[in-house]
Amino acid sequence: MDKLIVEPSGPLSGEISISGSKNAALPILMACILPRGRIELTNVPHLADIRTSCKLLNILGCQTSFENGTVVVECGDLDPHAPYELVKTMRASVLCLGPLIAALGEAKVALPGGCAIGARPVDMHLKGLERMGATFELTEGYIYGSCDKLRGAHIVLDFPTVGGTEHLMTAAALAEGETILENAAREPEVADLANFLNACGAKISGHGTSVITIQGVPSLTGCEYKVMPDRIEAGTYMMAAPLTGGEIFLRDCPFHELESVVNKLREMGVGVEETPEGVMVRAAKELLAVDVDTQPYPGFPTDMQAQITTLMCLAKGVGTVEENIFENRFMHVMELNRMGANIKIKGSTAIVRGVDKLAGAPVMASDLRASASLVLAGMVASGSTEVQRIYHLDRGYERLEEKLGAVGARIRRVKG
Ligand code: EPZ
């Protein structure tokens, strides 16, 4: 397995361009099962999960090509079977279940297992599809779903699940009649998926709010669509400037979609300035501790929790990080403590006491965002940090060592 060797870096300075959003592209790719005709997606990041999604679409009967940030999809005769070997490597593939039922009246999709950060059940996805008339059988690790024609329904979600909202919105696009999703997720990636589906002829409104209305249509057609920029990649790189005492310009950086992260950085004394081309981030004169609670959008994103925890390790004072979305998303904490951080976990809260410095060490990545937080820590630690199992990182960050290297970070990949 590859690993990254991270040496003391900085102060970082220069410009980083933000890539297209992984968490927008993945549900959009699963929705590509529905339209008839050629679909061209641009600004798609070159990531392992995108390649996995294209592989799944091939297995389901779609032709795909992926080069220079452009994915072209054309679906032929669909096959209803999404195999476990593939679904186990990428949970988001379960989002093909609803579209397959909408397109074929049946689907056999492996039930995604849990992952490092939590059990991640899909009960709300299935309950919503049942409200639309689908029936399911769970046997031997597979979900067998069927329904001659999905019908619109009024669905109130128990929790604003991002994947659940995306799944039901996509399936409802071809259902008979009107579907109303209440307590829907408001994440920008949900809105990007809705914009893609509308570009294919769907009739979706209210996306970005907690009530989304979908008028079913008989069919969808191919389109050309540009994926939104990745706000979590951008937020990750925002941390690199204050950590190393430098300043970084993030080109094509979403600003409004990162308001909760920007507010916390400004509370810590970090300079964040929006410009028409992107966002300038400048180190704080003195980094101050803050309290962070992860919440559904527009609250502070759980996908930025590990990264701001790293920054808080070196802040003056004591801060807290409450993880309210996933049950096991503090695995980076033990690794940060091995680098000299002073973090105690009490239930779903991490208490972070600022220290003067971190020391490099061999550390283990456990999930995508934890990996990024360890790379950030390695740049500011004395000595060398070896981040192992970085296949997690390759799932969600396009050319991370190249992008950070271009602003002065000393990171090299060792092929394992
Ligand atoms: C999406 O995951 C993102 N993944 C995650 O990003 C992100 O952390 C998460 O939304 C929250 O913002 C993609 O978009 C591909 P949820 P998703 O359904 O859809 C529970 C990353 O690092 N739940 O909003 O799986 C669930 O267990 C990844 O890029 C149920 O109980 O998130 C979790 O505790 C990590 N039953 C909470 O809700 C359900 O049916 C939020 O899950 C569905 C979810």
C-alpha cells in the first residue's frame, strides 16, 4: 500500500485550484442510469471513487469514458444487478437501486456494509422507496427491489440524510405524479444533483431547502453538465495556510457553501477574504481555540471535522469538537495524540487543549478525511511523518501531494 512521507513545510504560499466535487459527481453518475441519450459531465475529479462509479455503470449496461475531467455516459440495455465486489468498495453505489427500479421495475443491489466512521444504514432510503410503491427483500447481503411503476408520495424523512434525499429525489424524477420530500438534506451537492436532473428534463423544485418537490415525468434525456466545485477539498486546503503560517489563494473556491467553516476560521483569527476568482486565506497572528459542533448543512460539515481538529491542536486555549452526524469519526484523534496533540474524547465530544508543537510520527489513515487531517498535521510537525494506508486519501482528493507541493508542502508518495 502506498504511503506519504510528510516533512515540515511552510509557510505555504501560492495558489491552489479547486477540483470538481466528489460528493456531487457520485450521485450524478448514479442518476445517469435514467436519461436516454448521451450525457457529458465536465469538471469531474480524477478520483478512485469516480473510476469505481464508471465501472459500476459499465456493469449495469452503460458505456462510459473518462478523460481530462470529462465523463461521457450512454446507457444501453440495463442490467439490474450491482455486485457486492463493487458496492463494498464504494457505499455511494447503493444509489443505483432506486434508478434501476425506476428504469427496469427491478434491482438486485448489494447492501453496503458499514465503514470506518459508522454503521451507515440505508433504512431511510428503503422506507422512502417503499412509500413510492417499491417492495424489498434482503437476502444473502443483497437488496432485491421491485415495482412496476413508482408512484409519487409525501415523504417526511426522520433525518436530513444526504444520500437518502439524493436517492429518493432521483427515483421520484420518473415516478407517476408528485413527490414531496420533507426534512430533506440542504447540502449544495443535493442541489447540484437536482440541477443535473432538471437539465435532463426533470421537474424538481425546492432543492437547497428542506422541502423538495418532484413532478414525475415520462422520460429524461441526455445533457451536458458541469459539476460544482468541491467545498470539502477547498475547506481542507483552507486549513493549510493557518497551520503553516502562510497564505494560500484558492481558485474556483465555493465561498457561500463554506460559510460555517469560514466563520469558525475567522473566530480562530484566520484571515479569509472572498474575491471574484476565489478565496484568499491568511494565517492568524495568534490562533485561538473555538468550539465546533458538526450539523447538517448549513451547519458545520462533519466532513471538515477532522481537518479543523488538526488546526485546533495548535490553537491557544481549549476548544471542543462535537461530532453529531457519525458515531465513530474521531479515529484521527488517537493518531494526532501520537504526534503530541492533547485531545481527550468524552462521548461524542473531543476536548482539544492547544500545544506548542507537534512531532512527526508514523500514523495510520482510517478514512478519507482523517487521512487529510494527518497530512495537514505532518506539514507542521517537527521531523518526518509517514501516513500509511493513503488509498483512503486517493478516494477523495485529486493530486493532493501535487497541489500542496505547488504551494511549498514537502510531501512525497512511496509506492507500497
Ligand atoms: C454523505 O454521506 C457524504 N458522502 C459523506 O461524505 C458525508 O459525511 C455525509 O453525507 C454527511 O454530510 C457522499 O456524498 C458520497 P447521510 P451519506 O445519509 O449520504 C445516518 C466524505 O468524507 N443514516 O447524510 O451516507 C447515517 O448513518 C463522506 O466525503 C441512517 O441512519 O450521509 C449517518 O449517521 C463521508 N439511515 C447520518 O444518518 C439512513 O438511511 C448521516 O448520513 C441514512 C443515513
